[in-house]
Amino acid sequence: MKELDLGTGNIKKLVKNFSVPCIISMVVAALYNIVDQIFIGWSEAGAYGNAATNIVYPFTVLALGLALLVGDGAAAGFSIALGTGDKKQANRNIGNGVLLLVCVSAVICLVGFLFRTQILGLFGGDPQETVCYGYATDYFRIICAGIPFYMIGQGMNGSIRADGSPRYAMACTLAGAFTNLIFDPVLIFGFGMGVRGAAIATVMGQVLTFVMSIFYVTKAKNFCIDPASIKPDVSTISRVISVGMASLIVQLSIVVIIAVNNNLLTKYGYDTFASTGEAFGAVIPLAVVGIVMKVFGIVISIVIGISLGGQPIIGFNMGADHMERVKETIQLITKYVLLVGIVAFLIFEIVPDAIIMLFGSHNTAEYMEYARLCIRIFLGGIILTCYIKSAAIILQSMGNSMKSTVLALLRDVIIFVPASIILASLSKSIVTMLWAAVISDIIAAIVGFLFVRSELHDR
């Protein structure tokens, strides 16, 4: 974190050093749920189990969003303070961030247990679908118990990365993911625990990530958590929340998308027919969209990893008023992000079956048909989506939380949600509604480009 590194070092090398570990961390974090779905898809629970995890998934995404709200906001503030040489404020950002993580995670855990029925209902859980709902309930209870470990572990990742230890941040996430990967088949198949086994394996991994993250605090390079730094400071907390808001919006938008989609799929699934003449129903679309959103999450995790890897570089040079280096970093990040989007687009459009078959091979014709349509249409604007997500984080890194938040909201809430509802309501089709994603991608990408260009010009 020396000025020689971030202030004058080679931009391409810096982006690589920070982004690669961050990409791995983000992708591995996204794999927590996708690994569960792969193993569940091959278990007796099959599509019912995958539909159940899709119902619970928005709750975990909400928890992650709140963790990143605090963690990324604290990390960005820490980097900027370090760039200006204010060590006291740098410590205060991290200390107040940790305090917020503990408090918020405890509240979310409590809310989950107290309002389980309402939460499952909000995200498309239907008690009349008894098998699917039963799996969702079992999975939710265990996942909810691990929420504090999950949120604190993920929230601390940004601070560890900003402290100049992106590899350790990566190791924390990798250790948890490998624990989940190892114990998933053991508990699901070996002990016959099914969906509950998948949830337990996930929490075991989260606990390990939490322990490793807390251990790092004792040997941090550029910050020290002491009573003075933990003492609540209103201005610091306000800045952390303000700057980190975009990270919350990115995750919250996924929650909104899934909640809206799940309810529309349940409502119109029996009114939409496959080419076989059979209705798609509710369970098949819920399972398929759950899988597609997880695959979508993997791609976006790579994009976020690249973008967050540039955050310390952008933040430091913003604080040091090295705007040419800021512009160079943004241009390089954008180039990488668009490349990721192009590769993903080609895979989704050319070989969707390769993705579908990862989640089980005993699928009906209706299941396969809707899965192909969902991947090709819903993810058809993935190149633009990648740019939008990256632009939001770039704006956040530059300290403009307002534009960052507006951009994140524009794509996933302001445009997508009403477009989905309107298309589904008019057509009574869960296929037509998929085009809402492409519409929102086009509009938001244009706005995102104008926002970033305006921000760079103003500086």
C-alpha cells in the first residue's frame, strides 16, 4: 500500500495483482450456492430441491448485500484515507465497519427466525407445493443460523484486500468454499441428509471463512482495531453506508429480480405451454430460474472482482489527485469486463445445454425447453450487464455514491421490475417476460456510459 505501489506503479500489473485474487474470492463466494444446487440436482430432491434453494437464495443475497454495504464502504473509505495520509481515519473506517457488521448480522439472523414464513412467501414459497416448501423450510433454518458468520466473513474481505493482502482475502473465501465442496457430497449422499446436508456444509464453510478473517485482524498491515477505532462515529458510519450503498444495491437488485420473477413464475407458469403441449407449471420455472441466476451470478462475480480489484488503485489515486492514473485504471478495467461479457454471451447462446446438464441429467423435455429459452433470452444482454455492474463500482470507487446507486437501481429495479410485470401480465407468458432483462440492459448501459464519462470530465 506504499505510494510507490499505488501512486506510481504499473497500472496493468496493479490491476492484475489486486483483481485476480478478488475475482477468485468473488467467484468462490458465488459458488457456495451453485455447488449446493449441483449436488441437490443430482440427489433425490432434484428439481424440487433446486426450486427450494431458489426460494431461500434471495435471503442469503440480501445478507451478502448488507455485508458488502458495510465492508466495501469501509474498505473504500480506508483506501481514500490512507491515500491522504490520515491513519486515524483509516483505522476508524475499519473499526466502525466491524462494529456495524456484528450488529447488522445479528439483526438479520433474528429477523430470519422470527419471520421465516413471511420471508419464504415473499420469495415465491407456496405451502401448497408441499414437497418444495418442506425442502425450503429445512434449508432456510440452517442457513439462517449461519448468517452472522457469513456476513462478518464476507464483509471483512474488502478490508483485508484494501490492506494490501488480496491473496489472504482470497484464501479466506477459498477455504470456506472447499469446505462446502468437500462436505456437500458427504452429507447429502453419504449421510443421506439431502437438502439439509447441503445447508450444513454451506454453514461449515462460512464459519471457517469467518475464523480466518477475524484472525487477520491481529496481524493487519495498515490498520489497528482498538477501542478508539470501534467507538461509533456518526460521520464515519454515514460515509461508510453512503459509499457502500452501491454494493448493497447490486445485491439487493438480485433479491428484487428473484422475488418478482418467482412470484410471476408461480402465477403464470400453468398458463404457459411448452412445445410438447404440457404446461411448464411452477416447480420447473422456479428451478430453472434459480439455476440461471446462479450462473448469471458467476459471470457478474468475475466482473465485480475485476472492478473491486481496481478500487484501492482508484481510491488511492483519487485521494492523491492523480487523475490520469484513475482514467487509465478505469479504461483497463472496462476492457477486461467487456471481454468477460463477450465470452459469456457466446457460451450462453451456443452451448446452453452444457450449463443445464451440470445441474442434473434426468430432466423432462419441458424443463430443458424452458432452460434453453431462459439462458438465451434472459442472459442475452450479458455484455451490457457486465458493463453496467462494473460502471456502478467504478463510480463508487470514485466516491460518487449517488450516480453509482442510481445506475444500479436503474437496470434492476426501475426498468426491469415493471417491464417484467407488464410483459407477463399482458402476455400471460413466463417466456415473454424474459425479454425485460434485455430491455433494461440496453437503457442502463447507455446511462452508465454517460455517468462515467461525465464523472471523468468533471474531475
